[in-house]
Amino acid sequence: MTTAAHLCRSVAPAAGIGLRAPHYREMLARRPPLAFLEIHSENYFGAGGPPHHYLEQLRQDYPLSLHGVGLSLGSGDPLDTAHLAKLKQLAGRYQPALISDHLCWTSVDGTHAHDLLPLPFTRAMAKHVARRIVQAQDTLGRRLLVENASSYVAFAQSDMTEWEFVNEVVAEADCLLLLDINNVYVNAVNHGFDASDYLAAIPSARVAEIHLAGFDTDERVQCLVDTHGKPVHAPVWALYQETVRRIGPRPTLIEWDADIPPLDVLLDEAAKANAILEQCHALAA
Amino acid sequence: MRWQHDWMDALRRPAGAPASGLRDARDLARFEVYRASFEANLGHALRDTYPVVNRLVGEDYFGQVARAYLRAHPSHSGDIHAFGAEFESFLAAQDSARDLPYLPDVARLEWLAHQAFHATDATQLRLAALAELPPDSYADLCLLPCVRLMRSEFPVHRIWQVNQESWGGDAVVRLEEGGVRLAVTREGLDIALLPLEAEAHELARALFECGSLDAASEDMADTDSLGRSLHALISAGLVAHTGTHLNSQ
């Protein structure tokens, strides 16, 4: 017998999209071919209602990725065990293939900013975050993916590059990496490094998923902002291609959270990602 | 990590960067991107929970009130859906409440609808099924987990109704229509507002507070009305049997 766990513990290295409420009905009616669906875990922390009504059905046809924004892995607070317990309950209910959160902090003293705030890149911070990832993994009983975050400012105390920091965290925590290529590009422009240097340093064996999204530009402070409200930009597609050539194909998410477009726009973006994945596959064959 | 406190304080101020930690002047200027994002994320969350309040006061004023609210009542949960619980009382203390006296009640209604939306699923008890229940299990009758109750001196259910995007009828509500006792519930996937008679509302309130009919009936002043009221609540689709809703989680 095929169990849900058996079906969806793994994801094909092809494109998926974020499942968003405006697309629920159309997704159910059309069930387009996608390697996986990603949800924001916290949007399903409620006990019932429409979100679960739709997810229960779509879950029959797609492997799931639970992508969290609330674990606050870099916070100075103790890890929020109630939040973690809800995540574990959600994972128990839906048997996702992937569970992720971000290399950032979102709360302090129990006050939540609901924004992915940056961390200074120091050895001490890497150890701090890694300890909390280990605690989360121990509670969940499985490995977590952590996503490299976008950032708009730099800290005086940072004494290593972002990619050194990311490498140190994932090695120390023995976790997986959700490589957000848009975030690498945004940070490269904002902080003036070469995105290829970053991507070349990433431990490919740990990359379990890739994120692609669009950014905006804040002209006042000359800064790229990771808004998830646009198509993937050309230089990010180029970096994606470069990365897939180097590390091989990975499950790839088209992430779109602001000004959510018609479903077909997301499917077109997913098709572009698939074309790059297939092209690299053909080259490798 | 003192610097995180400095960041949170700075995010919650109208302007200015954290006191220490950032590298140079460019970083201090770019901190504004974080404040804008912080205000936008929480503002959107509030607007998603309170769409009718937003329509009644307009986007601009809502934005102002939302910024004031998130400074006065920051979020205390990693789940953004828990944000906004004190919006009703906050609105009541604003000047706007003088012009729109019903606004806090509309906010309470929307907060209850927000809770109903995410509440545990359960099976409604149908009137026809009541006859099949053994009488000794009547004590286990309870409200559906999604049901919330409120009273207002204003016709807030009508205000809510005409401000739904799907509403195509007359958009005028006369405040002289008077107050209402409401059950806020979910019918299928949609929020439904059901006006109740006083005695049915009283029973629903007792069920809500006591959990089951067994406990609620002890609270009821007038047991004669119990049967009538229970019939009304079951007919309205607001009742479940504890034996049937526990396994639907």
C-alpha cells in the first residue's frame, strides 16, 4: 500500500510553486503538473477552515514543502517551543517532503517583527544559530532546511563573508540548505560582492531546494529589496543556470507573495525553471 | 543580544536607525527599508483581518491607525494570524470612534469572524439526527467550535454584509434598524452571521462558556425556554455533538 509518507518524502528535482489562497480553487480544478507545492507553515497553524480544506485535497497530488517564517532561528530569545510544537503537529498531519525556515531573526523578548531580519556574520552567531537548528531538528525528528536571507544593511561586527557564515552554520548544525538565488543576487548588489563567488562556495551536497523570486529596487537608498512581487529577473535566471550546471538539478520554487498574479504566470515561471533543469540534465547526460 | 532590542525599538519608532551595530551611514539610511517592511507586513495582516473597517475608514486612515496600533500593541506570536486582537479597544479610543460609533463593534465582529475562519472543523448536528441520539447523550451537545457570539447596539451584521465585495444590493444601512445578537459562524467555507433571538443567544452564550449542554443547562435562568432555544440553535446549524466533533481534527 502506498502511504502518504511514502508518496511525499521526496521531491523530484523540478519546479514547484508557492500555494497561495487566491489560487486554491483553480489549483484544485486544474491540478497542473508540478514537482511540489510550498506553503507558509504559519498560514496553516489554525486548526481547521478553508486553508486545511484545500491543502488536504491538494496534498493528495503534490509533495509538500513547509516553509516557515516564524522560528526566529537567530533570535537571542530561547527557541519558541510552542511554535515548534505547532510546526511538528503540522508536519505530522501533512508529511511534508521538506521543512524549512530562514537564517535570520524575527523576534526578541517575545515581540515579533514578522520580517526576516539580518544577522551579523560572526563565528559566535553561527554557533548560536546552529545550536537552535539542532534543537529544532531534534524536536522535529528530521533535518531542517535553512534559507540564506536577503539583507539591506551590514553589521560592524561581521568578520566573515556571508557564504562563510552560511557554510559554518550548515556544517555545525548538519542541516540542509535552501539556496535562495534571488537573495544571493540581491545581497551581491547591495553589499558589493560577486554572486558567483558566493555560489561557488556553497556546499552542493547540502542544497536540498532552490528558491527563485523577483525583487524591487528602492531608489531612495539604492538598494534591491526582496519583495517576491515580480517575475524572476534575468541575472537571477543566469545565476540559477550557472548553479544548476555546477551542483545538478534541485527542486526549485517559484516564490511570489506580493501582488500575486494569475496562476498561469507562476506556471510560466515554473516552466522556465524546468527548461533550465532539463537543459542541464541533457548536458550532463 | 542587546542589538536585537535596539533593532526592535527602532522598528517601532516612526524614524531613525538602531543606536549601534550598523556599519556605516549607508546602512543607517537603508534601515528605513526594514521599517517600511515591518509596517507593511503588519499593516497588511491587519487589513486582511479587518477588511470592513478598512472600507469604512478608507485606506489612508486605516494605514495611519494600523501604524499607531502596531506600535502600541506589538505582535507576541510567530503566527501573524494572532496579531490584531486588541484592535477593537484601540479603535474605541481613537477620535474616529466619535464619527463612526459602530466601528469598534465592526472590528469585534471581524476578529470573531477571523477566529471562526481558522477554527477546528466539526460536523453540524442536524435536527433529523437529534431524534436518533439517545436522550442521555443530550448532555454532550455543544456549539460548533467555529461559533462565536456577540451583541451590538448597532446593526453590525448589516454593515458587514453590505461591505462584502460580493454584495450587489442596496448599500445603505440605517442605524435605526437597531442592535443585534449574533452568532458568527462558518457555513461550508464561508463566514455566516446569524441573528439570534435573545433566549437562543443566551443559551448559545452558556454553551460557549460551559462547553456542553450538561453544564450550560445548570446556568440557564429559565429552563422552560431551553427546548425552544436548543431547537433554534440546531436549526441554525450551530450545534455539534461532542462525540462527533472530536474525531474530525
